[in-house]
Amino acid sequence: MKEINSIYIIDDDHITVFGIKKMLKTIVSCNDIEAFENGRLALDSLRERIQTGVPAPEVIFLDINMPIMDGWEFLEEFVTLDLKDKIIINVITSSIDPSDYQKWNDFRLKCWHYLNFKNKPIYRIEVTDLNRINITSLP
């Protein structure tokens, strides 16, 4: 079982958050899994971790469509943070709009972190979602 220090789930859909947590339990050992209903709350938490010396999460599951601050707005600010380690970000969406895939690809090319793209609903989480880039996911 893969060991991870910290995981963030940024999604306003409580069913998706529940499902991700349940799937993670089968493939990862992690005592620090935090969920946020929007990108603003997650960014605030990340900034606090940076200021207090607490390591940033190793993996983030990020929904695109959320109130207050959506996934794209989160990524715009996230790429400006002073983080020492690469973070695996799984962008998750139910959108079928090709422009969302293009936005993901644009962020992937300008960001030194690892960005995966996963379509909702998420049927399973693979160990590869926690340690390398996947171009797309299929049910």
C-alpha cells in the first residue's frame, strides 16, 4: 500500500468527496486527508501550511466547477505558490467541453507540478493517479 503524508480533495460535491475517500482507503495509507468545498478554502489552507512549515499535500483532487473559486482560478493562484516539492494534481470534471481539456493541457505545460485529467464519475483511483501523469481516464 502506498504511503502518502497528505491529500487534499477540493470539490463541492459531497458524494464525490465521499467516493474519493473510500477509494483511497483501498490503495493508500494516509492520515491527513482534507476536503474543501472550493478553491479559496484550499488555497488559504495551503498558504497557512507554507507559513507554518507544514508540508504541502502530496496529492490534490481538484474539481473544475465550484462556487466562490473554481478549479481554474485555484490553479492560476496555485502555480504562483512557493512550493519546494512537485504535487500531483488530479483535475476531475463531469464537463464534456473540449475547452476544459485544452485548459488542463495549457496548465500542464506551464506548471512544473504533475497534472492528471480525470472524468467524473470516478469509478476507481489507481496508484498511478498518485505518482505520475495520465493523459486521460476512461471508465
